[in-house]
Amino acid sequence: MIEVKDLQFSYPNQKDRTLHGLDFAIPQGEIFGFLGPSGAGKSTTQKILIGVLKAYQGSVKVMGKEIRDTGPDYFERIGVAFEFPNFYTKFTALENLKLFRSLYSGRTEDPMQLLQQVDLADAAKLRVSELSKGMKMRLNFCRALLNKPEILFLDEPTSGLDPVNAKRMKDLILEKKAAGTTVLITTHNMQAAEELCDRVAFIVDGQIKLIDSPRELKLRQGQKRILVEYRQHGEIIKEEFSLEAIGNNDRFLQLIRENPVETIHSLEAGLEQIFIDITGRQLT
């Protein structure tokens, strides 16, 4: 669905390039995450992919067509949700969706059904100026789905959401993936990336440092050990064991047989720590 080769970009009147030869490809139905600190080039890459910035070098093909050659019909096939949504604040949530729905010539979703999916049905007749940030984020997601897009571009999709609504949002994104929609997410949220993304790209200073699945990264960078916590004489005791031949480790078998085990955890690395180790940068 997306194929990028040697993508380079410079903003006018800036001496240094923002993007330095990015290469990546995203197949249909994949959730792909761009992870990086502020100013790394995530938003610039996304703006190129959605057709806002066309003065790039290299090749950027989306759905088989070079993005600089696309016309208005391209926007009939993609959905975009920025982190800071803009709506007509004096219109209600439903009025906003109906207005944006009218801009598409193809098939569209029922705005009221979308509001129900994100638990905003009761807020349908509220003006946008009355909505919280979290409610606006959910409304923004509805707007991105109006035209039944083949590709979704989401910027910090769980920002400002409480745990219940963040889970609802993640579930909806996974539903779209299951239906064949391709999703590109830019985020600082490592937990969301781990839960949602099939693969992630670490981008720093306009360069991709690594692309892989969160699972493979955690296994490769983590320790192949487990931590066991058990209770003995009223105290919590911790012991570590190598995963290699754990089923034949006499001490481990004796421990779990003779003591009340409270937790067992593998010691794989967290995605944020992996990012820091590989790039030498914090996700700020």
C-alpha cells in the first residue's frame, strides 16, 4: 500500500534537510508505527504521505501511485486524524460530521453510528466548544472514518483519552486492521505502539534507525531470564533464572513446588528502553 524509497525533504529557507533518505514499505492490512522524539521527522513524513507536502526527493508511492502525481480523488481513499483536531466549534458534533461527510463523492459511513462506536452518541447535539479534549479526539477519529478509507493516518490516537476510551480506540483500530485497512500511526506512546503495531520504525534526526516488530525487538534486546517472586516466612523473595532449559533447572522446580509463588515475569526489554538504547535519544 505504501512504498517509500530514498525519501528526502527540506523546508524552504532551511539549510539542513529534515528527512535523509527514508526507505520503508507497508503492506495492506498492517499497522505501522513511527516512533521518535519531537522534531525527528515523523510529522513531515506523514504530511508527505497524505499529499500535503509534494516538493520531496525520492519516490513515495501510495496505492501504486507516486504521491506528487495524485489529485483530489486521493483524499477519497484515505482518512487522517491529527493530534490537535480542528472543528467548527459552533456546530454540534453531529453537524460537523455531516458537513465533512458531504465533501465526499463516494460511499460514506453513517455519522451517528460512528458516534455510537466511540461512545459519543449522547454528545451528538453538543457544540464542539462544549467537548473535552478526549471527546474531540474521539470525534476526530470518527471524521477520519467517514469515507471508509483504505489507509488511516493517525497522529497520537490515544492522546488525552482515559484508560477506558483509550482501550475503545485501540479496539476500533484493530477492527479496521482486521477488515483490511492499512494504518500508519505516529506516537510517543510506547504502550500503544506495543499493543497496536505489527512493526515500528525508530526515526531520529530524519533517519530511520531500525524497523521491526515490537515482539522481535523485545526478545532480541531483552534478557532471556525470568524473575520469580515468592513468599517465605512472610517476606517476598525474588530470584532470577535463565530461560535456557528452565524445565530441567532443579532449583527453579523446587522453588515453585515448595513455595507460594506470587509472580513470574520474563525480563524482556520495554520498547521505550530499546528506543533509547538504539538511538541514544529520549522520546520527548
